[in-house]
Amino acid sequence: MATTQTEFEALQSELDGAGVGATLETLTQQLRERKSYHELFEALKMQARYEIGLPLMYNDAGDELDEATRTKLEDGLLEACREVGMALLKEEKIREGWMYLRPVGDKKTAAEVLTDIEANESNLDELVEVLLHEGVDAGRGFKLVLDNYGTCNSITTFEGAMPQRTPDEQKLCATILVNHLHAELLASVKADIEQREGAQPDQNTLAELVADRDWMFGEYSYHVDTTHLSSVTRFARLLHDQEALRLALDMTAYGRKLNKQFQYEGDAPFSDNYPSHALYFQALLGENVDEAMAYFQEQANALDPYEHGTGAMEVYIDLLSRVGRFEEAIEVSINMKAEDRKMMANAPSLLELSAKAGNYDRVIDECRQHNDLLGFATGLLQAAQTQD
């Protein structure tokens, strides 16, 4: 009866008979079968080095290598990261898997693998960390926070995590939160009406439900946590989706009915919280645009940027841009003091506005007048490229 070779004997035999390359191939296969993925990574690195003629224990820095060899080494290491990372994800070792996949940057494939992993008590934190905080699938990650930790924790998470996420991810998570809170508030209002009036109301929007029911809003009456309502209304300024904006506007109709103690003052130009947000959302929906613009222009002009910052002016310029009034936004921006304009972080720049307007004449003149050589050249080149 033939003696069965151990894995160790197999490696020795492979080396004696076929050499280093075959031995490495056998080793990697053994480690795959064992699911020893961290060890597999080291073996794959040795394999990548060997295939391009480097020492097996090369340190991977690559500083002294020629460009072609360094590129081959980097490609081999990334492929090792990809294989091991994906294998670990499929084993539901989420944090470990992403540790290897992060250098690869293939978030789409990682998200597809994670779609098959159902959240539970043991993996929830890892899923949220990788999906939301690492940006692999921010929408699903944020929904997991909302579904498992509730609205309050979701709002806290939104405040902390969104500044690090992309604009599209911010919009997606804001949409999830607006949809959730609107549904919660709508159900609560309908239940209150049914209890008091003895029948389900026919109306299906908050604006219709509260229009002629002032009795719902006593000194201490509310149907959802009012701090949640205030925060989510503020987050809704990120929205671009028309349907979600409509829900946000609907929530302001409820908020305006609350006792004044629950209508928390916001930062300018949203000091008068729900009426000002209502105007903002209406403008984005193409309603009462002139009234909204007049209000936000007045707010922007009334506040000295030196004392109050540029927030109100940024909102006004950004809103002008979002409703397609690019030339007006350029004019307002140019009329600001240059030092105030440099302070702005949340409004489109002159170059961005010029690109949207398809006209760089004003920004080119402005940069020339202020001795801004880089801005002048950028505008000039952008204009030339647009004409090509």
C-alpha cells in the first residue's frame, strides 16, 4: 500500500523535482485548501517576487527597481491583496477582508460580495464600519445603522460620518433618513387623528393632515422627536431627488405648526427654521422661486461676513446655482470682497459657476484685476477647451 505524502513531503518533493516555481504553486494551493488566508497572502507575495526575478523575501519597497519591474511587482502585490481580501469577505471576515482590499480600491466588487452577507449581532459593527465608514456601500451601511440603532443614533452617525463621504453618498443617506422620518411622522399623525376622530383620515400628506387640525398642536404636543425633525430637515438641504425634496417640504408644513418652543432656531439664513427651509425646498422644486431668492438675498446682504461668517452668502450663491441662475450667482460672487470669497467652503467657486454657465469672461476679468495669474490661466484654458 502506497504511503500518503504529507503536505510537507509534497513541498519537498515538488522542490526536488520541479523547482521553486512549482513549489510556490503547490504551497499556495495548500493554503487555499486550508483557508489559511493570511499565510496565503505571504505565499502569493513570494510568488509575485519570484516571477519577476526578485528574492523571495524582498522588502517590496521597490525604490531601486526600474519602472517596468516596479509596476510588475505592484501589480502582483495588488492581485494578492485582491484574492485574499475577497476570500476573507466570503468567509464573512469583513474587517480582515477589507484590510487587504483597501489598497486595491475595488469597492464595487466588495459591495457585491457583502450583499450576500446578512447582518446579525456578530457582524453588524464590522458591516457598518466597512460599508459606511469605509464607503464601500454607504447607503446600505447607513440603512443598517437606522434599522438596528434607531433614528437618534442615525442622526449622530450622519453628523459624524457624512463630512468624510462623497456628495452622492451624502445625498443617498439624507434621502434614506428623510424617507424614514417622514413615514414615521405620517403614521403617527394619522394614528392620532384616527384615535380622536374615530376614522382614518383621507389625506395622505402632512400638509393636508395638519391644515385644519390646530387641536393637534398644544403647548406640549408633538408626534415625533422634535430634535430629530429639526436635524433631518437641515440634512434635507443636501437632497437633489425631487421626490425626497417633496417629503422634506411636507415635513416643514408639520414643523411650522409646532409650538414655538419646538421650532428650534437654526443658523442664518435658516434662523426661522421651518419657514426658511420651506422656501428653500420650494425653490429647488421650481415653486415660489422669486420669493425664495428674495428672502435668501436679503439674509445674505444683512449679515456681515466678518462678524457672522459667509454661511448665508454661500447658501444664496449655491441656491442660485442649483436653480440654474448661474450668471446671477457669478455676479453675486464677484461683488463679494475677495477675502470673503476665499473663506467660502460650501458654495461653487467662480470657475465652477463659469463652467455651468458656459461663459468664462467674467472670471477671466476678475482674476486679471486681482492679479490672480493661476485663476486667469485656468479660466482662459477652460474657455478655450470649451470652444474646441
